[in-house]
Amino acid sequence: MPTQKRLAGSFTALDFQLVLLRRMADHNPDLVEDARHGLGVSLTQMREANKRWQAMVHSPHTRGALARYRSVLGEPESRTARRVGDLDCEAWQWPVSLWPGLRFEVLLAPTGAVWNEWLVRAPGARPPSLKSLDDLAPWSCTVDEAALAFAPARPLEGTAPGRWGLAFTAPDGRGVRREVVAEFTWGLLQRTSVQG
């Protein structure tokens, strides 16, 4: 892995990926452990990165969310105008080396306020084939991909910041349609549960 550029004091883009992993560890500790080892960092380093990130977010002297992302991740790879419902916004995307097929995306309201932040499929990257419950493995898809594949999907309130849920129906291995709740962290699928 290339050396991470030091930004935001001692906080790096690598540290930011550890923050993403820390929130995912509640659902998929084994995947997070493998990813952490792949990045060559210790559990203590991951916890420390998350602690420093939380301190930056909650500091009374904190900069706005967009300034914080720019200071840590640098200039975005892309900035694209987008319309979401009735809202005109701008999508800023950064690569994340841990998931080369994804981008970390921040959606900005016309005022410049950040109103959404999550992982999305990278432009030009092949999306997963989602046809049944068997295809919904942890980290296999994003919120948007699952919502599109199993439309209509109903959004659910997440249990913490950076978490989302979707409720939808999907066929199981025998083709029987089942009610499913899917949980996402930072926009990436973490787990599914069949209802009833």
C-alpha cells in the first residue's frame, strides 16, 4: 500500500478508513479483522483513529463536515451535480484503497451543508448481480444497489450515525419470496435478516 499522505495534523486517509471499519466491526468483526490486517494496522491503532475522529467531529472548535473531509481525504476525485427528489445537490467522491470498486461520497445541499455521507459504487465499476437472498453477502453491495435490485424497498432508520436499513422482499434459494431487513454501515451491506 502506498504511504498515506499526512493531512489534518496527524490524521490520514488511512486513519479515515479505520474509522469506517470501526463502525462496521459491530456487525462483521471477522471481515474487519481481515481488512485491518491487510492494511497492516493494529486493533489499538484502529481504536485510536476512531477516538481522534470522534474528538474532531465533536470538538467545539471543529470545522464543518466538508472542510473536515477535504483536510483528511484531499481534493475529491470528482464533483458532480445531482438531483435527489426535489433537491439539487453536488456529489463529491473520493477513492478508498480498502475498497477499490467503491468511492466515499458526500452529498452537499445548495447551502454547502453535508446531508449524506456513505460508500457508493465507483463510476465504471461493475455492480454486483443481486437476484436472491444468496447474493446478499456482507460487503457485497451498497444501499442504492440493494434498493434498485429489490424494488420497492422501504428505507428504515439506522441505529446510529452512518447506519441505514432497508426492508424489501427477495426470493430465497427455492424461489420463495421472503420479507428481508438489510442493515448497512456507511452505505455498505453488513447483514440481512429474514422476517417471520
